[in-house]
Amino acid sequence: MTTAQGKIARKHASAVLFEADALRLPLADQSLDLVTVAFGFRNFANYHKGMEELRRVLRPGGVAAIVEFSRPPNALFRAFYEFYSREVLPRLGSAISGSSEAYSYLPGSVRKFPGAEELAAEMRAVGFEKVEFERLTFGIVALHLGTALAVLLYFARTWLELARDVLHLRLRMPLLVIVGTLPAALAGVALQSQIESGFRAPAWIATFLIVGSLIFILAERFTVARRPLESLGFIDAIVMGVAQAIALLPGISRSGITISAGLYQGIRRADATRFSFLLATPVIVGAGAKTLLDARKAEALFAAPDVLAVGFVLSFLFGLLAVAFMVRFLRSHSLVWFVPYRLIVAALAIALALSGR
């Protein structure tokens, strides 16, 4: 309440604040045009009664908007999410905030909360019309920006050299990075929503995991990669950029397919790896910025700043470790080392597809 009063005062606004039982609001019937609940509805003691109460206080034509955490509908992603929320989030959240209670409570409350389809059905049952829902993966912005920071720091010397090149009008390498980035940027703007809606089923993910594995094997088996990074040309940058755009498909490894494209162009694996991560940075930053520029997603994102902070720190730490590992490992090892685990995940995805989950 104190925080809300401070916000109202800073904006010189006027609002009536009160504390009450959400199942028995001290408001007249049909007295409001809009009701919003941000990350609090799952804490209602009775969801049905809570929904009835929201419906009671709304005027005809009024709007109820609920923003909440939910479990991912895809069984494969749901298993990962539950492990993360149960084992990782409470420990990391406690370390950052100094309080473990909230982060221990959060995973359990999310698991008990009904899915989007069930909540929509509940709203219709109490009389709401034109019920719609959208899954807003706004937490991804923290992962994008944390990972981008990790890549920037690891290649800080290279990025500083690129900045000096621009200042001294030595534009060849900066232009190669720009040219290589454009295909993924354009594909992301034009096709991201279609890809997200059409290729997220386990069968598609399994297919792309297998296809990506074959690309790794062919790149390592049938190419002779001897060219240094200094020999990289615009055709090479475009080929690697197109490969990065293809990685929008789930199951296609972004770094794996761009490194493979570099190998097909004859670029040494270590140098193809470095250029791959240089191409990744603008795309990752752009993806995070795109979410921030979406007003609805940004508002939901900053409604839970503690979760944002945890996601950012975790993605930064693991991103830094992943980049360091990949760069060092691929100096002397081939991409084929990553094929077995990809095929294991593909088998799991096929099993989920056959089970109909």
C-alpha cells in the first residue's frame, strides 16, 4: 500500500486505495469498468468465488484482465520448467533477495494454478463473454539480455576492436557482422509468430533435432576448413547469417548451424565459432528489445522485478559458462560430440508426440 501511495504521489494522480478480501469486495454491483489482477489471482482462496466477485463488480461491457504465471503446455518444456522452479529458482532467489520464503512458495502455487484453458473456461462459467488468453513469455527478455551481456563480456576485446575500426573507418569486419545479422533479424520480424504457432509440437522439435544433427555430421565429415577469420568475405557472412535465420526453428541449434555453415565455407572451426557468437549478440539484444517495446509484455515483465532479476542473473552466469565452454571445446573437438545428446532429446520428443501429450 505504501509503495502504491508513493507511485500515485510521484505521478500527481488521484486514486482511492483500500485493503479488502478479494472474495468480498466492498464495492457495489456493476460499479467498475476495468478490473486487473497481476500475479495475485493464484493466491485467491477460491478461484470460482473470486471470478464471480470480479464479474459482480464489473459493468456490462467491462473488462477483466488477469496476468499470471502458468506451467508450459509442452510436456518437454514443462519438465524443465518444473525442475528449474523447484531446484534452481528458490536457491538463486534466496541468494539475491535474502528471503527464501517467497521463492519456495512460488513454484508450488504455480503448480496448483489452473492452466490458461481451464481459467478461460472458469471465466465463461461465471458469465464472462469474449474470453481470450495469450501466453506471454515475457521472462524470455531477461534470458535474452542476460545471455547478450555474457557474450558481450566474453568477446569484449573483439567488440572494442570493432568499435575502433568504425571510428577509423575500417568498416570491413563491422559490415560483415551487420550483413551476417540481417537474415535472422528480417526472418525474426516476418516469421517469428508463424514459427511459434506452427512448429512447437514435439514431432517438429524431434525432426529439427535430427536434421540439425545430420548437418553437424556432414559439416565435420565432408569439409576442409582451413581459412582464418581474416579471410572471411561477404558471401561467407551471408551464408552464416542465413543459417542463423534457420535456427529460428525449434530444435535447430543457433551456434551449431552457423558454425556448420562456416565449416562448409572452409572457415576454421575456432574462427567460425567466434564469428558465430559475434552474429548472435545483435540478434539476442534485438529479441530482448522487441519484448521491451511491446507495452503489454513490458508492463507484465516489470510487475515481477524479482523474477526478472533472477532470470537475468541466471542466464548471464550460464550464458558466460556456455560461451567459454563452446569456444574452448571447439578448438580441438568437433560438433559431432553434441549429436548423441540431441538424438536422446529427439527420442524423448518423439515419445511425447506418440503419447499425445
